[in-house]
Amino acid sequence: MNNHDEALIGDYGMKLVERACEPGSFEYKIEITLPGDIGRALPYINAQVECIDYLHNEKFLSFRHDEIFCSMRPNLITIAMVHNREEALQKTEIIIGLLNDIWRRRGDIEPKYNGKKAKPPTLSIYKLLPRTNCRECGLATCMAFASALINDQAELDNCPGLLHEEHSSKRQELTNLL
Ligand code: SF4
């Protein structure tokens, strides 16, 4: 077996932990403890999952996969939220399988060392728009368009005003922010 065939996670311990904030709710988080340090794998995993937050120096990654919310540190994986042991086993198997698959394919993956780009405030986007509320973008107001841009429901090209020379520097700023 060469190094690329080695599973990232072989043995592990798994337990259910009751939510401290809601005792008696029958909702648990799963804690998966690992015997080894898998911090080296985090940039590869970050490149392949739907990242929620990634802090490279702190070696912390949280992500979503198939509606499973998961956070990772080098020796600990946490999955939220389950209601019973069967569900916990199923979700654990899915996540361990995902991580081992990513690790197996790491030779083809460009590691990613940055977290998700934070979304800019709506107002800062709005201030860079023409602010005429002309509706040519299909939305009722420039504020609505700003919100749509932030949520990836619109593109800068949808606003004809931004194509005018007088707005070129603002368009560039918007491109940088988004
Ligand atoms: S087309 Fe541009 S200027 Fe007109 S409402 Fe939409 S965002 Fe505002």
C-alpha cells in the first residue's frame, strides 16, 4: 500500500453529547475523536466541501455536506444535530467516507488555505449602485438589487447604468467586493 492509499481516518471513537443549552431536548451532537492529527488534511477538505468557516492558523473548519453540519479540528470532528444513535451512526459513516475519499484524491486537489469570503453589508453595495431605482434590472429598487447581488441572485451586468463610463470605478469596486 503506498501513502496515497492510506485512509485518513481508520479508527475513531464516537459518542453522543446532549446539547448543553437545551437539556432534555433529545437532540444531540456527535463527537468523533481521532487517535491521530489530521490537521494536514484540512486545506484539501476545505477545497472540496461547502465551507462555512475555515481558519487555517487555528486549524478549524466547519462545513455543510448533504444537510449535515460538521466542524473539524485536528483530533476532533463534531456533527450537529441528531436525535438517536442510528442517525448518528449513519451521519458519521457519511462524513468519514467523505473525508477519506477527499484524502484519497488529494493528489488531484489544489489545497485551499482561505475561508469563505465574508459577504459585504447590503448598504455598502447599495452606495456603489446608480441609485436611480429605474427598475431596468427587473427589481423594484437599487436596494433590492444590492441584496440580490449579495445573495448571488443577480449579476452586475443586469444593471445597465453600471456600464456607463461614469460608473466604471464603482463597478470595479463592486467587482472587488463581491
Ligand atoms: S437597474 Fe441599476 S439603477 Fe436601475 S434599479 Fe436596478 S440597480 Fe438600480
